[in-house]
Amino acid sequence: MTRSLALALIACAAASAGCTKARLPGTEIEETPDTRAIYDVVARYRQAMEKKDAQAVLALVSPDYLDSAGTPEPGDDLDRARLAGTLPQDLQKMDGLRLDFALRKVQVDGDDATAEVFYEAYYKVHTPDGNVVPRRDSDVNQLHLRRSADGRWLVTSGL
């Protein structure tokens, strides 16, 4: 191989490496200002839940939060006020909460976004009869978010 051919190959390799798009840590999701901000919301949510910090969770929730629980009956709907009333008590029933999240997909459409998250939750729950029961849950969840007037992404459903 001639010296000029080797230099040309090195230059091509360096140019193509420079075109690689940045990815969010631990994902194949392209990092943009919006996907990074949404990634950070998901990370703060995980941390707040592990600390059992209801106020920190609620700081990530939109005032117009509404989750229908996937059913047509309004009795199981959860709005922000109901979430604020039940979350502190729900968190106090848990011990040793550990969450593992894997952000699988982020779709941004203007000021609305969806984050697909695979999670595994490990915890112990205090039952009404005084027992402590170990639990492990895992599922794929979709968090819906909306950009607020001040530019922050807030969760509108899916917690």
C-alpha cells in the first residue's frame, strides 16, 4: 500500500467517525436537546422513586396530568391531585425500592413526546395485616410528556 493510499484511508475513516451521531447513554437513541431533556426527566423520576420522595416525583408531573389506566371507566382515572394525595402513602408502604430503567425509544412531536421505558422494580411492601412481602415487577411503560411554557418537559400520563 502506498503512503498516499494509506493517508487517504485514514482521512476517510476519520471523516466517517466524525459523522457518527451522539447517543443517549446506554441506548441507541440519538441525543438531541429534547431527547436528552426527556432522558433526564426519566432519570430524575427513577431517583425520586428510589428515595421515596413524592414531592420530587410531583415536580416532574404536569398540572394537567391524567392517566386513564387504559380503561374506559373514569373511576380508576388518576389526575395530578389524586396522584399527589396517594403517592406519599403508597411510597411509605414500600421498603428497599430499587428501580432499573432502560429507555428504549423517545418520540418527539413538537411539544409532545413519548418515552418507552422497560423497568424492573424490586421492593418490599407492607400489607394491611402487618406482613412484609417482597415484590418484583417488570414491564414496558410509556410516559407521555409535554413541553411546558418555561421549556421543561413534564409527564402528562404514564406514571
